[in-house]
Amino acid sequence: MSATDRYDIIIAGAGLAGASFGLAAAQGGLKVVMVDPQPFDAQLAPSFDGRSTAIAFATFRMLDAIGVGAAMRSHACRMDRILVTDGRRPGAATPAPSPAFLRFDADEIADGVGGEPLGYMVENRRIRTALAEAVARAGLEVRAPAAVAAVETDPGQATVILGDGTRLRGALVVGAEGRGSRVRASAGIEALGWGYGQSGVVATVRLEHDHGNVAHEYFLPSGPFAILPLTDQRASLVWTETTRRAEALKAASDEAFHAHLMRRFGEFLGAVTVEGPRFVYPLSLSLAERLTAHRTALIGDAAHGVHPVAGQGLNLGLKDAAALAEVLIQAARNGEDIGSETVLDRYARWRRFDNVTLAAGFDAFVRLFSNDLAPVRLARDLGMAAVNRIAPLRRAFMHEAGGATGDLPKLLKGEAV
Ligand SMILES: Cc1cc2nc3c(=O)[nH]c(=O)nc-3n(C[C@H](O)[C@H](O)[C@H](O)COP(=O)(O)OP(=O)(O)OC[C@H]3O[C@@H](n4cnc5c(N)ncnc54)[C@H](O)[C@@H]3O)c2cc1C
């Protein structure tokens, strides 16, 4: 396509949210181009992203609907049970009696009866590979390496200016470039938020004993410590510490890291071997004050970067992608201008409430649990005990985590738009 041709949508960022949105929009007949400083091959390198993602069962339906699920399925580990423990000391992950715990079981929710788990754990590199293959199969245009430097909008179109001066024109620009979104800044949308002074140390480990598809989350004063089941008797660890300690853990020798890890992990899953590099992710909250502006829409972390405590950041981002694709595809079919304020308002109204309430909820959760004051501990332990005893409350939490609540976009019901 020549620089003077016009796209329907220019997507800044071909990460997990941007590429999923691109596939969904193109499936509905919209002409898209994606721009990213990282080519797909670079995103697939073992050193690029060591995380694994808890994908809610509704989100997995969307990945199936956009043609990405099949390639991921054999790498997706079922999460049939989640055990949440309020532990106070390192080593709390040992089987010693815990002061409080919460237990979520897939069998207890209606969707579980049909055999669906609470969610699936998948390594991000597997999701990225499946997305890259689907993007190539669909023949989507990707400009990479290339970065969005600025965006200009006039009443009729949006113009995206790349780092090398190339100008791309379209009816709409979608900001999917993560927390530091250029599109968001160019549109004059403020982001509010704060750092937690915490970082997540992420590593993949091989276990001597079977994890039984159980995810464990221990709330320790320094932040949550999660052991998340992966295929092939492995687990992904998200070990939250103060940023200073997290950096020290990353820099530690293999032997020292392993010794620290075993003190925290305990021995309930037998011997634990670390596989591959360790990664450190600083944790913060960032929430865009609006989801749309003139010929502009934001999705994923560009709209809301949340703490990984509930494993919901990408799930929220993919819900944005599904909702925006549905609004735009239907508008195009009705002959409407997809970049118009009326159309973009539909998307903003659909997603705003969910994003803000969940981001605020996760923030409150982190503060409540990263705290060792006796009265706070007592209050939260009583709360956990209550939720554990009240089955309908527990089921409500599970439905929320499964992503199947509220006004669901068609793709999250597994339907094409
Ligand atoms: C430790 C940890 C564990 C997590 N676990 C979970 C989990 O279990 N479940 C879950 O749902 N979520 C989880 N998350 C959150 C999840 O990883 C993020 O929400 C998700 O990666 C956001 O995807 P994104 O595509 O919106 O943004 P990003 O992943 O930040 O991608 C942005 C893309 O934009 C590109 N880009 C940057 N600048 C530009 C530019 N100027 N022009 C064009 N492109 C640009 C980047 O190269 C990148 O490809 C976790 C996060 C962390 C830190």
C-alpha cells in the first residue's frame, strides 16, 4: 500500500492486545495496519517476555474465535482450583496450617460443569507465537520495526507519523502500545496512577511432584507470591518484593536465588528447578482518564495498567479489543464513519465502568494484603473466612475471574461478529 492510501484503522502496538484486536477487526472486513518497534520474531525470543498469563475461560473463547486458540491449546494448562492463603512469613508456602485461606473450585460454577476450568495458564511466548502465525495467515500488514512518533487528527481522518517520518492515514487510530502510549499522549488524554514500590520477579520452574492443576497465591507482607501451574509439570512464579529486593534477586547467582526461592516455596511440590532466565517487572497502576478522543481509541495497558495480583490485566485488554472490534464492525456495516464521536462513544460507554471499577478493586486488594498491621490482618482474614463459607459469594468471585460477567462482547461468548 502506498503512503497516500487510507486504512480503516491504524493500530499502534502489535503486542498481545494490539495483535488480537487487529485480527478481530480484519475478520470483520476492516482494513488495518499494525505498527510496532519490535518485529514479531524479536517478541518470540526466550529473553523477551518470561511471563505466563492466566487466561480466563471467556477470554480463551475469544482467542478461539479469532483463530489463535487452537495453536495455544496444547500449551495451555487447566487451572481447576485456586488456593489463596494469607501467610505472614517467608516459608508460608509450606504445608503448615495457614491463618486463613480461600478455595475456588471449577466444579462449583456452572461453566465448570461442562468441563471448563477456572482459566488456563499459558506462557506469553506461546500466545505471541500463535498470534504471529494467525497475523501472517490472515495477511495483515505489519510495519515493524517502526514506532509511532505522533498523531495528528483533523475532522476527516487521523494521520499517524512514524519515527522515520512516514505518514499513515486512516479513519481511526487505536493506541495499544502499553503504559507509555504515544497515541494517548498525542490525544491529550491524561493517565493517573502510582507505583507500588513493588516489582514482580518472574521465573519458570520444573517441579518434582504434580501440581494437580492447582494455582496457589500467598499474600505476604512484601506482596503476593504466586505459583501458577504450567504444562509439563512446570509452574510460573510471580514473586512480588520491594523493587530493591527484586533487583537483588534478579542479580543473585543461580545458587543464591535457588536457596532464597526454596525458603519461600517450601517443599510441598518436591524439588524445584529453575528453568530459563529470571525477569523483573516493576508494578504500578496507570489509568487513562478517557478511553477515546478525536478519531482515537485506547485498548489494553494503554488504557489501564493494573497490578497482576488477580491475573486480569490482559483479560481486561482483550475484552477492550473484543468490544471495540464489535462496535466498529457493526458501525461499518451500518455505513457509519468508524472514527466518529458517536461510534467511539459506544465503545467508551461499554468498557469504562468495568475498567475503572476493576482497576480500583485490584488497587484496594493490593493495599489490603501488602500490609502486616494486626487489625488489618484480622479484618482480611475474617473477610476471607466469610467468603470461603458462603458458596454464592465464592461463585460470584469465580464468575468474575472467569471473565463471563457483565455485558459480554460476542467474541467472548465464542461468537463471530
Ligand atoms: C508479572 C506480571 C504478570 C502478569 N500476569 C497476568 C495474568 O496472569 N493475566 C493477565 O490477564 N494479565 C497479566 N499481566 C498483565 C499483562 O501482561 C498485560 O496486561 C499485557 O501484557 C498488556 O498487553 P498490551 O498489548 O496492552 O501492552 P504491551 O504488552 O505493553 O504491548 C505494547 C506493544 O506496543 C509496542 N509499542 C511501544 N511503543 C510503541 C510506539 N511508540 N509505537 C508503536 N508501538 C509501540 C511495544 O513494542 C509492544 O509490542 C501480568 C503482568 C505482569 C507484569
